[in-house]
Amino acid sequence: MFLRNRNENNRPVAGAKKNYDTKRPPEKEMIFGIRAVIEAIDAGKVLDKVLLRRDMSSAIGRELLLKLEGTNTPVQKVPIEKLNQFTDKNHQGAIAFLSPIEFYPLESMVQSLYDEGKTPLLMLLDGVTDVRNFGAIARTCVCAGVHALIIGSRGGVAINGDAVKASAGALHTLPICKVENMQNALRYLQESGLRIVAATEHSNRNYTEVDMTVPTCIVMGSEEKGIYEENLKLCTDQVRLPMTGVIESLNVSVAAGIFIYEAVRQRHINQ
């Protein structure tokens, strides 16, 4: 199988030098300056994330923090050197990254599917950071009729122009639910009657043995670290793809496609 579980010991080595070199997004995808970010929030702009200078202590900086508390926007406090990597302009210690798409509340999405008489089929990504894999998964979700894709507010891929391009525009069609706490989201899905199917190499159960004709959420982790251990414990079913060749892993977008179309196959047979 391609997925490996990870635990909380998977941390950077203490004292290791940080590398702040990063690809600069187009300036049209960013907002620079504390007041400019506040105005964007007031105007209802959807922000993917906000970077703030770690030692920010001004009154207007505190005002921005209060504004952000009322949103679901991830906030990272970083050294000034990291901010400087994104722009040469006077950012005043605050950079916001605009999202090209709207996000949907998970609870409202699930409830609306039930209200419409549908059998939910959802995909949840735990720690997938590669934009090409994410885009390919989103495209497969749209082609196969997956109702929504769930991601975490932190530790996942950035939803930007590159992600939209990688998805071949699928992100403009597929509802994306961004959740603050992945474990709370998994508990909510369980309580809402969904079978939560985790893809993990540590299971002896074949992926075709689980019934996905019922309300289902498929959970995929990153190729490097797999599904976070505490999240894995909240999944109702753990299954694997059979691997018989010399290579022991699949690209996560390929594996996701196999799982999705197994659900489609089962549902088609039972129509």
C-alpha cells in the first residue's frame, strides 16, 4: 500500500536551520499590509491563509487578530524573513493569500445532501500537500460524482491558482469543505451516519470488501506520512489496496481514483 501512518513524534530536528526560500505566488493572489487585510476581511474576501510577523504587537495588529478570530482562516506567526520571501513591498508584517474558490461548511453540506435524498460520497484528504496530486484528486471527484472534498485548515495544500489549474478547473465545480479540526470533523461524520473508510497499508482487509453503497467518506493520507494516527482511530473501516509488484506504493491521486471508482461501481450495481 502507499500510505504510512504518522504520529506526533514526526517533528523537525531541534536546532535545524529553517529554509525560507519559497515560490512566490502572483501578487494578484496576495494582499499586503495590516489595514489592507482588515479591509479584505470586512469586504467578505475568502482568504486561504494569513501570515503575520511573529513579534507583532501594535494596536492595529491586535485589531487584525480580533478580525481573524471571527473567520475560519488559518493564521501562521512567522519570522520577518519568511514574509520578505513573498514580496519586496512594505507588508507591515501581514500577508494574506486570497482563495480563488468559496468554501462550504461541512455540517451544512452533509445536511443538504440528506435533505435532497442523496447518499453522501465524500473524500477527505489528511495532509496531502502536493498541488498536482490534489488537483488530480479533485478532477476525479468531479468526474465520478463525489459530492464534496474535505481538507484541513492547516497542514494541507494551498488552494490557489496553481491548484485550480492542476484540477483542470474542477475546483470551480466541486464543493470544498475546509475544517479547523480534522478529528471533530470525523466525529461529526460518524454521528451523521457516514461510514469512514481509511486507506492504510497496515490493514489486512481488501478495499473491495467494504460496503460503500451506504453514506461514505473515503480518507486518504499523504504518500510520505499517511493518515495521522489519531485520525485513523476515528475511521470506521481500514482497508488497503493489494500490492504484488516490486514497487510498494502508488501515487496518492491514483490510489484515490481506485477507491472512488470502487464506490461508483458498487453504487451502480445496486441501483
